[in-house]
Amino acid sequence: MQKEEVIETINRLLIEEFEIEEDQLQPEENLMETLEIDSLDLVDLVVVIEKNFGFKVVPEEMVDVETLQDFYDFVAVRTR
């Protein structure tokens, strides 16, 4: 999957699952603040990503994921 496809898919999922406005999805924005999610919502996000991208998320691997761009990169690397 190309990186652009990953970004489009993630954005679509965030809009659908978390009711985020598309204009809020800026790569430099903080993931948790932009999505206004808590740790329980983060579990939901992980489940959605695992289901749609077909890989298992190891929580320790997400420690450095702070921005949406970090998240896009995290998923893109794992879908190659």
C-alpha cells in the first residue's frame, strides 16, 4: 500500500469512527489532542487500525507516536 493510500484510509477511518472534521487532520497536530481521545479510545483506534490494515499493534511500538504524521508513518512502515 502506498503512503498516500495509508494517509487517505487513516483519515477516512478517523472521520468515520471518531467524528473528526477533515480540516482538523493536519500532519503536525498532536494525535491525542486532535482526536480528543483518552486511553480507552486509543484501544478502539488500535482495533480499527489492526482490522483495516491487517497487522498487530504492539503498544510499546507506539511510544514515540505523538503527531498524526508519526501515526501515518507508523502504519505505513508496517503495511509494506
